[in-house]
Amino acid sequence: MALSKKHYEAIARDVRNQIVDTRALYASRPDLADEKVAAVAALATRLSNTFAQDNSAFDRARFLTACGC
């Protein structure tokens, strides 16, 4: 079952919110925040690869931008 634009937007929003929350949580440790955010960004990249395989019209760059990566 292919995901819809609505699904992609919801996932991107959740990833973006996780990045924002992580930066806030580790505000006193920017080095650690960067490490944690990089892990979230790596997951977003993997998701974008999977979504692109499932949907030829999927725009990886747009998704990653929406994720805040």
C-alpha cells in the first residue's frame, strides 16, 4: 500500500518535531544535540529512500527539507 501526501507530511512533521525537541533537551550540550540530531536525520534519509522506492513521484529533497534536515 502506497502512502499518501498526507502520510508523508505527517511523518516529516514528526521528524521535524523530534529534531526541535532534541535540540531543546540538549541545549546545554550542543555537541551531544548535534550527534542525536544526526541520528534522526539519518533515519529521515533512510525513510526518504524507502518512500522513493515505493513512489516514483516522491521528492526526497522536499521531504528532507520538511523534516528540517
